[in-house]
Amino acid sequence: MDLIRDIRLIYDNYAFETEILVASVRHVVHVLEAARIGADVMTAPPKVIHALFNHVLTDKGIEGFLADWAKTGQSIL
């Protein structure tokens, strides 16, 4: 990620008209770092992309919502 950071800095310093591609990302943290650095495009295997949707607080929030919904006795179907 240091290389991507250096490339972003150089391109910005000289106003080069180009985009930065971060290829074959293997970890969710690197996806987030690439976005923070300002990469324009990222490629990753499906496993990494799916992992972006997993978060402890999201899971906890969904559990809470479903528990509250169950208490209402209502059904969508």
C-alpha cells in the first residue's frame, strides 16, 4: 500500500491525468486503504468482495431488528 500511496502522491503533485488501479487485493483492510489513498479502481476475488459486507455491528443490528420485529407478532408473508 506504500507503493500505491507514493504513486497517488506523485500523480497529484504533477497533475498527471490517469487513474490508479489496485489489482488483486487479498484482504478487506487493503480495499479500505486503497479507497482512503484515492485509488480509482480495485480488483479482488469474490471472497474479499463478499467479506466487505460482513461487520460485527451490522450483524448485531440485524439480530436486534429481527428480535424486535418478532415481538410485534406481525408477518410479511
